Amino acid sequence: MPAAGLAAIATLLWLERTRPLRRRVQPGGYRVACNVAVAAAGALTLQVAQKPLVGRLARLVEQRRWGVLQRMPLPRWLETLLGILLLDYSLYVWHVLLHRMSVLWRFHVVHHADLDLDATTALRFHFGELALSIPWRAAQILLIGVRPQVLQLWQQATLASIVFHHSNLRLPPGLERWLVWIVVTPRMHGIHHSIIEAETNSNWSSGLTLWDRLHGTLRLDVPQDAIRIGVPAYRDPKELALGRILAMPFRTRPRPDGDENAVIAPRAAGPAGHQSTSDPRRGRRAAPKPRRRR
């Protein structure tokens, strides 16, 4: 990670302490150390496996004019803009797949299992998930037709966005209401990290909020003090030691329906905005029982 990125994370961590959005659940530095260790393993995976491949592929796209954008007679500024938009949208689709496909969720659950949400959570992606994302990233570059300069610009902007919206930073409400029309904010993404299924199955955008608006998956109606961060399967901090985090995708936990061969994960969501029938915050059925007719 470049020095500017590290400086941005350090600044956000300091701001989180002065203007926290949510109360911390897991105090102490061990959680942060675990997140940094998971991030280091992921960074090594990207450096060794992804960077040489996608860099070479982007150069080939430019040289041989592969992909949709390279086949269109576009001015450079418009090609750059469309490239960033299509990369951001295809990242939205990838994020949905991470939740929908059980094999992908087994790795992505490492990110969601964090009991708190801050700037270090933005880096907490299992190296297995990052390895599985390489074919998707290659397909993005090849099909869209992304030049190296556009890819680098999008990657830097996406990293900044991800670190920002994972942060535990309390922005002035007026500023956040304005920002959320354009980009993902800490309050918006906090809802996505909720333990409640219907809330997790929302706010999948990583950069622009446009995609959640278009697909009807945007939710801004949950107060931050009502959110419990994490997933139902991993509520004990002892389950979140570094060794257990790294082994998490390869272990099994029984689902509530009794299937012992599946990791607990949010089920496929229904129509946008529909709530789950059960709410762990209340410990009872969320929907009232219909009255009998007399």
C-alpha cells in the first residue's frame, strides 16, 4: 500500500477516536492486530498472484484494443469515465455474488465477522477471497476494455472509498445526507454489516451509491445505535483469534435450519426493503400475528 494510503488510514483511526459513530464492542489492540495480519496475507496474495496478471492484461487490452470500450471511437476522457463506472458497477455485482454463493461467502464471512467496524475492517479480507477474485478482475479488464491508467485510477479511488465508508467516523448529519447521494458513507455501510439478514442484504455498493439506487437495494432507515455488527455464527471474541479467522472458511458451523454442512450466512434476499421475519435485536418474531375474526 502506498504511503498516502497508510497516512489516510492512520488519520481515519485518529478521527474515529475523537468522533466515533458507534460504541466499540471488542476493546483493546488485539482485534486491530488481527485485522492488520489478515490484511498483510491478503496484500501478499495480490502482489504475487493478481498484480502481474492484471497489469499485463491491461497493457494487452491497450495494445491490441480488446474489450468494449477499446472498440468504440470515444474521446479519452469519456472512455476513462465509462471505464470507472463499469468497473464500479461490476464490483457491485461481485459483492452480491460474495453473499449469494456459499463457496464465496465462506471466505467473505471473515470480513463480516468483525464485531466492530472501523478503518481496519476495510483491509480485513481473507487471502482466499482475494485469490478467488482474480478471475473476476481479469474478466472486468478484458470485457470492459480497461487501460492500465484507468485501472490504477479506479483502484486508488476504490481503496479510498472502502477505507472511508468502513470507518467508525461520525460525520455531521447534514454532510452525510449530501455525500450519500454520491458515495457510500459510514452510516450507510454500517447497515450492510448488521447482524440482521434483511439489513445485510442491502447497500452493496463500494463506490457510487448509484447502483443500490438503481437496483432498489439502498437502505438508510436503520439508526446506528440499533445496529449489531457481525454475523450470527461468530459472536464470541474467542472465535475471532487470528488462527481461527484464517481457518474460518474451512470450518463448518450449523445453520439455524439444522444443515451442519454450511456456514451460517445471510439467505438470498426477497424484494428490496422486505425485513427478515426474525430480529435478533428483539429476540422474537418481528411481524405481529394476525387477529382471528370473530
